[in-house]
Amino acid sequence: MSDTSADSEQLDQGKSAPADRSTAGPLDESEANAVRPYVDLGGVKILPREGLHLRLEIEEGSKRVVAVGLDYAGSTLQVQPFAAPRSTGLWHEIRQQISEQIAKQGGTTKLTAGAFGPELLAEIPSATAGEPGSRRLARFIGVDGPRWFLRGVIAGEGVENPEAAAKIEELFRSVVVVRGTTPMPPRDLIPLHMPKTGAGSPPTATPEP
């Protein structure tokens, strides 16, 4: 699947998002319903729901939160919000870099069309003890919003089971990105933090080392 250099350049500059993103999500904070009981994690807000388990992924050295993990309906969804230019997108370029990184690990990726536009179906070598040569499947999805980019990684039943995929995709749609007004270079992770205690914080929100 090779494009001409001109086509690649055009793709790299375009935003990648569903046509109904501003109404169906993932939403910008300015587009979200302010009275809904979101869990505030800084760069993203998550809407609690029955059966949802929330984990925060912590970088060992800096102890900062680098991703939000969501376990739901037999699938896992990792989300990360990044700063992005106002008029151009990041997903086309980042998607290519993900493919290259997985190839270096000995894995493979396939470009497919999904609910949010282009996505990657990846087979990644797994270091499961006692199972040499085992691989795990994952879907890499991305949406370019206003001054932000939201990346998601789906694993579990939502990779191949259509019914489970619909549930985890709806969860990704419900994420609200809080870009804030602080100037940030494109590709910088929008800061995440532990949920503030109080109404709306689920008891299952726990840090993961």
C-alpha cells in the first residue's frame, strides 16, 4: 500500500475524524454537556457507566499519568490525548510511525477502515511466559479534533467481535478531551491526573504502575 510522495504529503496534513464527531464524539470540552457527571482526569473526562473499570497508567520514572485504561464489556481501551495544530491533523502521520514501530518489534499491521476512519489492526509479539511466538491483536484508532488528537488502543473482544467492538467504540465516542488554553507543542501529551474526589468519581479508578 504505497502512495505517491505527493499523496502522502496531502494525507499527512489532513484531519482524520468521523463526519459527526462534533455531535457524536469524541467531543471537545466546549461541545460536551456541562451537567453530565464526568470523571475529571485532566486532559480527558470519562463518563461513568455500569461495568466500567478505570485504570491510570503511571510512568515509572516521572510518576506522571501517561494514559487512561478502560476495561469494559470484555475489551480494554487505552486513551491518550495530545496537543495538535489548529488546522491540520496528526493521525495519518502517527499511524505510519506506529506501523514502523510494530514492524521493528517483529509484528505486523494492516490498514483498515473503521468507525472512526482509517485504523490499524496490529499483531504484536507477546512476551507471555511459556508461550514463545505468541502474539496479541490490537486495534489502533485515532481522531483529530480542534487543537487535539485522541489516540485509542483496543484489545480483547473488541478487536474481532463486532458486537463487542460496537460497545468499545461507543465508549471511545463518549470521551471528552480537555485541551485547555496553555500553549503546547504539537504531539505533547495533554497532562492527565488522578480523579478529584467527590461526586462522579468511580470507586474503580485506581493507578496502575
